[in-house]
Amino acid sequence: MTDTTLTFHEKENKYDFKLVEGMFSAKDAGKVLKALIKDKINYHSFEMFCIQEKNSGDVSHSRQRIVELKNVNDSLKELLATLGEQGAQLKINGTIEIEVIK
């Protein structure tokens, strides 16, 4: 069983947790990764909407991140299609690090 607890690393003043970990077929890996990318795109789209509605700031960062995420999604789609044809199994390790900045 995977340890999904939030772990504090005092020396580096960081926390981390495993968001994704395991062996996946290319098809299942695509589902997991595409869902994560889609959520990030939705987050940035919503941020842009809120900023634009309030006329309160710059949306260039969110706009750029959406472009980057869409490019990654397209690249992943091609890679996973190729790996799927090969019957590859994929090991994914996705750890989130949170660094405390004071």
C-alpha cells in the first residue's frame, strides 16, 4: 500500500505527498495524466475568467500555462499511443512538493 500521508522535511522546510504512484497500461496512464492536465487547464481558465471579470490584473501567466499544458497533453497523447501499440507498462511517480517560503 502506498503511503499517501503529508510528510514534513524539516531540514528543507518542505512538505510532500504522493499524488500518483503505480504501474499503468498506456491507456490508463493517459486517463490519469489527462485528467490532471485537464484540471490544471480548468484552474487557469477559471483564474483568467475571474481576473477579467474584475478587471483586476494580468492574465498572461495563466494564458501561457494553458498553452504549455495543451502542448504537453498533445505530446503525451502521441507518446502514449505509441507505447500503447507496443503494449508497454508504465510506472508513474508523481510527488507534490510544497516548500514554505518566509
